[in-house]
Amino acid sequence: MNPTELVELIKEKRPNLLGKMPERKAVALVQAALAALGRQIAEVEEGVVRVAGLGNFRIRMVETEKDGKTVSVKRTTFLAAKPKSKDED
């Protein structure tokens, strides 16, 4: 799903949320928010990045074997938040 599709989904589910905001500006806002989230996740070595309403990103370093050598790699797992109710889409 890309930012334009997210904006269309928002317009469909919550038509008044964006008000009279031009679509290009709404797409730019979604792109900026996703980029900020990506930077935050990238900065964390180990731990949890919580995003209210979305879920948790768990970040940890794990050791794997590559070409006969043990290397540490960062692994990120997403755990979606449980929906509160159908009315809050």
C-alpha cells in the first residue's frame, strides 16, 4: 500500500477527517509520517517502538551465520494493535 492509497482509504472511511486539504498535501503528510516512523525504528538498536492505534515494532539484534561466520543483524517484528471496535475505523 502506498501513501496515495492510504489517503484514499482515509477519505473513504473518514470523509471529513482531511477537510479541504488538497490530496497532494495529504499524501505528503502521510509520506512524512511514515518516513519519521521509519527513522525512529532505524535509530533503535533494541527495544520497542510503540505507535498508538497501529501497534508495536520490536527491534532486537540476533546472531546468524553467513558464509561460515557469525554476524549480528537487526530484526524488526511488527505486532498489530488489537482493534477497539468497528466504529473507530
